[in-house]
Amino acid sequence: MSLVSGPVSIPDPAGVAMQRVETADEMLAACQAALPADAAVFAAAVADWRVAHAAERKLKKKPGAAAPELALVANPDILATIAAPGPRRPRLVVGFAAETHDMLLHADDKRRRKNADWIVANDVRPDTGIMGGTENEVHLVTVAGVEDWPRLGKDEVAHRLAARIAAALA
């Protein structure tokens, strides 16, 4: 089992081959290197955009000067790249969708656009307490429909998802 991870402060899980990355390009390369795989779960919230040309040093603020203009370029779409049809595509590809409105509509659209098998959708509006909290309330969006899961601890959501993946692959 492989885990590709950006910078985090939690300890590495036991028995897992860790690959630490810092950029979206590094994450895509590490995910591709981890193939073939039976299942791939994409829970990272990689930024959609990055600065086209990073400065080599700190940009100092000068009195009266205008803010610097930053050109942005798209980061790679890791989920869509790995989920694309082909001989190295995992049997099951699972993505996540953190949404603030029209959650199920956006999650199903994401599933179809990115060729994922499942999307784990959650409502991250500030009043839900999900972001930064210890609980989550997810909806598993598949081609067959939507499974509404009850509000659970985040560890329990992970265990349920792992069990659901194992059952699907059995």
C-alpha cells in the first residue's frame, strides 16, 4: 500500500510506503509511479492554480509601489489523469468533493468529468463545523446513485470507506 502525501503534521501510518511531495507536479508523478493499483483514493485538496514564475527571493513592499502582478497557470488534474481510461487505470478510482453549495450536483458532475468511479462529497460551509473538526457527514456518489452516510468521526468515515472499497473489489 502506498500513500502520497503533501506536508502534514500527523505521523505516518504503519505498514504504508510513504512518498512525501510538496508540489502538484510532484504529487502527480508520485501517483503515477505508484501504479498499478487496484484502488486509488484522492483525498488531497491540491490547489487548482499555481504561480507561473516563482520569485527567487521575497518580494519586498515599497512605499507607493503597486502590488506585483502574478501570472497563474493550472496545476495538473491528478484525479482526472489517473482515472483516464487505459491499461494503468486502477479498477476503482475514488475522489473527494468539498462543496459549499449544490453539493450532490457538483459531486456527480465531478465524478463524470474526471471519470472517477466514486466521489465522497461533503458540505464544508462554515456552519457545518466539518473543516477543522473531528466529524464528517459524507455522501458517496456513484453511477448507481447517492449513499447518505450519518455524521461520524473522521476515522470512522475512513474505516467505512476502506470497507466499502474492499467489498467493491472482492
